[in-house]
Amino acid sequence: MTGNGLRTFILLAALTGLFMGVGYLVGGPAGAAIALALAAAMNAFAYWNADRIVLRMYNAHEVTPDERDPALLQYARDVVALADGAGLPRPRIYVIDSPQPNAFATGRSPERAAVAATTGLLRTLNRQEVMGVMAHELAHVRNRDTLTMTVTATIAGAIGFLANFALFFGGGRERGGMIAGLLIAILAPIAAGLVQMAISRAREYDADRAGAEIAGNPLWLASALEKIERHARGSVNEQAERNPATAHMFIINPLSGQGADNLFSTHPSTANRIARLRQMAGAAPTPSAGPWGHHGPWGGGLDGESGDVPGRSHGGPWG
């Protein structure tokens, strides 16, 4: 079992244990047994279907080769070029109608991967910066983070639902009734959030580094993170606010979280991430060099507005 596979197994075990604990407080041993059966079914269902659930949750629209919007078609072709350059299977490509600039990747394996960007991201960033962001998401795919991220979102959301159920129906008089329900409702989502946090921060740093290598220039992602952080605080991602268990999937925390304690953040400090990327650029002998040479994946200079991948054809339906 790979390191990432082991982390996924441990995560599923931890979330299943939390689910059973909440079930026990709600219904005693019988509640724990029912929760175990539900968790087993949920783990299996999440493994096969969690990516579809998350994409549907955000009303994501797939961008296909017959897309008529030139901006969306260019975005999709750029993702294809990056995936080809990184030696990855071409992912399904989605767009989410949200003013908040953000993006995520999902799927149980590189062969089943999907990447999604918001319309706010495509409007706010220039082409280089979008490339930096999507390279970061492809790094998650290459590192096989997407299964962990997507399954966590599904099961953590279920734990929150069960906790809310306990709040309204109590935990039985012998366990303190509504007091037990209140404790479950407060503590279970926090515990699930801490499990998310334990895997999220290191994973984001790893994806930043690998994404910079895929894109060919760490400064593209650094500039993108700076813009996303600035604009994300001024717009609300309504779907994410309704489904906070998915927050860890995004490149930057999509929740407004005004005044929230950093202890419960699923993402590392954006300033720290930018500093590390700039350090990478400073340490590299040719920062703009990458798998496509000194001009990045576009050719024709660093403005990224013309040319295509040197010596590489997109091929297939993308032309």
C-alpha cells in the first residue's frame, strides 16, 4: 500500500469511528451497529460515486470539445496541454457558476479525475495564473489526493448530518437527552474537521510544489494565490457555505469564516504558500523553464497569450 493509500485507509477508519461514536450516543450499542453498517455502505458508495456527488452539489457544467464559449474552450485546452505535459490522463473539465475565484480536483484515480474552476476564477486571473491554479489541481490528481479529499467531504458531511439529527432527537434519557445531543452536534463536526485539517495543510504545500513544476513557473501560482485570496474574501461561494464539509477540496478556503480561528482552517496560510513558491522561483536556475522550455506551455513569450505547446499537438477531440 502506498503512503497515500495508507493515509486514505487511516482517514476512512477515523471517520468511520467518529460515525460509530455518534451513533452510539444517539442509540447506544444498537445505534453504533447501525452506524457501522451505514458507514460501510457509505464508504463503498463514496469510493465509486463521491466525485459525481460533489460535482452535482456545485452544479458543475462539463466543458466539452464542442464548447462554443471561446474562453471556456481555451481554459479546457490549456488543462489538456498541462495534463499531456505532466504525463497524466486527460481529466474531465468542469466550470462552476460562482463569482468567487476558486478551483478543485476530484475523482478516485488519475484515470477518473475531474478538475473544476469557477467562473470567478476565469474572470479574475490571467491565462498564466489560471494555468498555475490548474497545474496545482493536476498535482493533486498525480499525488492521488483526490480520492482522500472527495471521500472525506462525503463522510464528514454525513457526520455533520447525524450530529444535527442527534441535536433534535436527543441521545436517550440515560445519556443525558438533549445535553448529549448538543455535545454531539458541537463536537462531532469539530472532530471531523480536525481529521480533515490533519491531511490538508501538508497536502496543499506538496501540490503547490508539484503544480509549480507542472506549470513550469512557480510565480504563476504565487500570483494566482495572491489574487484569489484578495478576491475570495469579497465574494461568497453559496454552494460551499451550504456544504462546508467540502471546503478542504478547494485551492483556497471558500468559506467566509469571518473571525474564525485558524486552528480549524483546512488550508495553510496563503502568505506562507506564496513565500514558498517565490523561494522556489528564486532557487531555480531558470524559473520560467519547465517541461515546455523557457516560454512555459504556451510558447511565444511569457505573456501566455499566443502560441501553443511547442512540438506537441493536443490531439483527439480537442484539436
